[in-house]
Amino acid sequence: MTDDYTTQFSLKCKKNAGPVAVTIESNRSSSGSITSKVGTKFSYAGLKFDKFQFKPDGSYALETSLSPFNGTLMTFKGGKGSDLGLQYTKGNFLATGTLDVKDMQKISATASLGVASGISIGGDAAYKFKAGFSGFNLGATYSTGPICATVGSNLSQVNAGFLYKVNDYLTLASSSSHSKDNPMDFVTVGGHYKAPFGDVKAKVTSDGNISACIKKNLDSKVTITLSGSAPTSDLSNIKYGLGIVM
């Protein structure tokens, strides 16, 4: 419902330099200036550098992962903050924990469990050391055949999602938010069609916006995405976006 829709003009170039993969991401702003981010990823002695990126403002982003035991994954994300994470998987059970090691102010955790065929339940919680619990959510998913449904709640609002695979070419989906004060707070309805000339996606939102995009794989290494968005009240006010990955 969100992937591939954009109003930016971007170019992403990927190139392998021996054991290192280098990525350059360039974006054109509304003023016409172009900014670029340079990143790489590689692994050494079991430690994976999933992202090591330098941004135009001089800041950086670092993501690493290490699996010390089967079913266990340790992660680190650094940049504006520094988060140390731990992931544990066994059978249908998955749990994660994240600690803010830079400011030592917050810890968060998630857990999910497959309780039956096609049914999973889970939740997440966040705790700030000086303010107590700052977030709590519960959720569940159900999938059978071409249908998948999700529901999640933070006890004050319920978010629901539904996906139906009509056939090998057409998929329909919706997402919505509901609360006591706003029973139909926000609704998005969309679809994905695999046409002979590329993947076509479109969606319309309850606040009066319509978006569409076309994604075309020119070959195994080049992908072009053309996207547009406009309010239903004025379809001439279209915002375009173009993305190229090579």
C-alpha cells in the first residue's frame, strides 16, 4: 500500500567491487539541487555490515548483524541514535528486544507466535526509564489461500488490513483505522495488476487522494518506476515521481 509510490526523482546505482557492494542514491529536490548518499555492505568473520552509508549532511548510518547461535541474531543500528538489538526465533515463536545504548532512555520488545494454521498473534511494548511505558500494541494475522487479514490495536485505535489475491495477475487490498471518536478514521483501497508492460499499482484514500505507479523491469539489472499522485478534487494538480535502480 506504500511501496513504489513516490513524488521524488531518484537514481540508485548498485555495483559490486569485489566482496563489497557499493550503492549511490541520488535525489533531486523541488529546487533542482541533487543530493547523494553513498553506502556499502559486506561481511567479515561472521559479522555482516548490512548498511554503512554516508549522507549529504555529513552524518552516517550503520547497521550490523551477527548470529552467535542458531536462531539468535544480534543487531546494531547507529546514526542519530544507537540501538542494540537481539532477535530470537524458535519454531513459530519470534521475539525481539532493542535497547537505546546512546542515551539509555528506552527499551522496546516485540513477540509473535503462530498459534494455528494461518493464525499468528503478537504484540510490542516500549518502556522509557524516566517516563514508564510509552507504547503498547497487540495484533493478529490470519491467512488462508488467497486471503490475508490483519488487525492491530493500541487500545485506543484499531488498524485493520485485508488482502485478496484474485488471480495470478490481480491483487486487491485495503487498510483502515478505527477509533471511538472516528469509527472510519482513515481508509485506503488499492490494487496491483501484473500487466504485460509492467506492474501497475493504484490506490485511493478517504482524505481524497489518488495515486498510481508503473514499475517496469527493463532487464535483470535496471528497474524504472513512474508514479503520480493528485487530489480527487483537482486531478490536474498532479505530483510526479520517477525512480531508476540499476
